[in-house]
Amino acid sequence: MRRLTTLFPSEFLEEHAEELGVVERDRKLQIPAFVWAFVFGFAAGESRTLASFRRSYNLIADETISPGGFYHRLTPSLAEHFRDLVEHSLDEVAVPDTVNADINRFRDVMIGDGSVLRLHEILSEEFQARKEEQAGAKLHLLHNATEQTIERLDVTDEKTHDSTLFSTGSWLEDRLILFDRAYFKYRRFALIDENGGYFVSRLKEGANPVVTEELREWRASGHITRPLVKLDEPAVGFYALSSESVIQFPTNQEKERICGCLEGIREQNPGQRILLVLGNFSSHVCEYTRRRAHQLGIDFVFLPVGSPYLNPIEQVWKSLKWEASPLIVESVAEYRALLTELFEQLTTRLSFAASWIDENLGGYLQKLR
């Protein structure tokens, strides 16, 4: 987030929007809030609708805008404004000419992926979606990251699987292919190898590959000959900056279970006000949970839609996964105890929240000094 705000300061966003005529001089529309609501609340959010875009804007802007006033501002000049911002960002963060020696061994690095574009339901016959009464197109792309070119581009309906449009052949020789689980197929991997190519792919959940070489030192010795233990229930953590951190394992994330977690947090931290920063998950924002939090003396601060990375606890989870990944346990109970121990160790550090405190509370702390 800091990198983006440095790249696009509010003054730059406002001045460029004014040059293009996106806003009038009275600036009833707050362009910085509009841009960040689009980036984090619409483009990266779970619900990509204009209504959710407007709600995201109203959530962070100083003054709300009515639906009519909001939609009236979705103009060609606004599209030009966003297009200029993309071009500016690409110019500023372009990949340098020099690459790591390990990458130089490949003739090209190729990236294959697909993305769904939601269309108006009137196009449902031509672009069938996975759900009825919807229309969706899928963009399939094979990108040559080395040459910065598009090797192949296909547009199909949403039902067409990404994997069907990836053809193997002699073109793969000395090339590294990066793709996601949608392309996961053992026969495809074998054909890439037969054609002198290389690949990197995420594993499917049920995959059981033979490990032939390890490039990382593991704490446990020997070979894994049994399935890894896995928790079916979610882990819910409370990363406390000035009190007792708590990790719990509810059976699910429904509102009743979340309220049970709030009670556990209060039990471990009695007699003091609790300010809880959390995401916009449905069971977090519902009236039932808010009411119980109020009864427990817990105040909520909700993050913008689609921006969980703004929560310092995400860095705790990342470190916890890294610490736990090489360790082998015998049972679910042992695994749960291991995660609890690691969580308690990691949350004693304030370093995970240092930049967050500096960026969001720095001004207030200065006033208190």
C-alpha cells in the first residue's frame, strides 16, 4: 500500500483527473478515494459490481455519493484517467533488463493463465457461464515474460476450461512455463519434459508426487511415508499489540462461532478496552456479531473491502505457515498444539505491526509524546 501511495500521491491523482475533466473544480468527487476504492474494493474485491464499487467508495470517502451521482461519473475521461495510471505504473516499475543467472538458462519464461469476465445476461447464449441466468467470457493468455509479448490469446465462454487451450509441442524446448492448478495434468507435465521444456505449477490438493531433490533444508529427517495431518476447522487469531494474543480453532466461521472467539479474546484480556481490526467477512460485519462485540466491550475497525493484507496479522500467518511447513506431527491434536505454540511465540514480536503502527498511528503517537 505504501508503495502505491508513493507512486500515486493524492496531488498527482487529483491534478491529472482535473486535466482530463474527470472532476469539476469544486471536487465533489474525491479522486484518491475513488481510485483506491476501484483498485482494492472493485478490481481485487469478491463482488465486482458497480454497486459494490460505490459502497467501497462511500466507505472511505469523506462524503458519500448517491447512486445516480456516482454512475454519472463513469465516463470515457475516467477510463482514460485509469489507463494513464496503468501506463504510469508500468513505466515506473518495469522489469529491469538484467535477470538472475538461474533464469538466463531458459530461452524464454512463459506464463499461462485465464480470467473470467462477467458479461450482461443478455449474452448468456453466446457466452455460457457456470451459473444459470449469467453470462461470462474467459480470457486465456500465454504471455512471454522474457520478450514482453503475447504468445497466444483466446476468448471463449466461461465454461471452457483453461487446460484445453494449452497445446504442447516443439515450441516448449528450453522454455520455462509457469501456470496454476487449472493446467495441472501429469500427462501434460510429461509432454513438456519430452519436448525439452520446464514447468512450475502449484500442486492439487490430492497430488502425491515423488520428491527427487530438495532445495531447502528441512528440520525433519527422512522421507515422508504417511499423509500430512491437516486441520479441517479454520484458525482464528487475535494479534494483540498491548495485551494477550489468542488463537482459537472454531468448527466454522459462522457468526455464532465468531462470537465464541470474541468471548475467548475477552476472557484472556479482562478489564480493558479492545480495539479489533478485522476484514469484511460476512460473519464479522453482521448485526449479530456487532451486538455481541458491543456487549463484550470490543470495538471493531473494518478494513477496506478486498484488502486483508492491510491487517498486520497476515504477516503472522505467513511466518507461522513457514515455520510449521517442514514439521511432521502424528495427530490433529498435536498439530493444533504446535500451531498454538508457534502463534504464541510469533505474536510476542511487535515487528509484524511496526510499519502498520508507523503508517496508521504515527501521527497520534507523536501528539501523545
